Amino acid sequence: MSAIWVAVLGASVTAFLNKYIGHSVPEKWLNRPSIMRINTLVPIVLLTALVSVQTFANKQTIVIDHRAAGVLVSLIALKLKAPFPVVVISAAITSAAIYNLF
């Protein structure tokens, strides 16, 4: 068995154990106000981290290119309370336009 398969099996067992332990936590622990606030913010933080990495990283280097302009336009649209489709389309058009111009 190669090292890759050992890593895959180890990751699978770890993921299963994490999921099992998560279902075994008593409900009274999860209903605390601090835990509920943290659970509300976790998806936002993960999405922010994903967008940041996808926008400002190219393999192992930090770059500022057309994607940063798209994120900036989407932030402005969100600040102006634009509907989500408008935010996405305006960011995509801006990013594509800058990519094609330069």
C-alpha cells in the first residue's frame, strides 16, 4: 500500500470520527448563546477565506489582478444593497472586461 492510500484512508477515518463525535455532542452544549453565535459566523468566515485565497493567490504567490477588481465591484454593489444576481454579474463583467483589456 502506497503512502497516498494510507493518507486517503487516514483522512477518511478522521472525517468519519469528526462527524460521529459531532453528532454525539449533547444538545444542551450546542444551545448556549456563545456557541450559537460562533456557528452563525463559521460559514461567513470560511466563505471569506475561500474568496480571499481564490482572488489573491496564484499557486504559492500573492497577486493582484483582474479578480481583485471584480471583488471590489461586488463589495460596492453589496454596500449599495444590490440583489445577489446583480452583485455576481457585475463582478463577473468587471473581472472579464479588465482581463480582456490588459
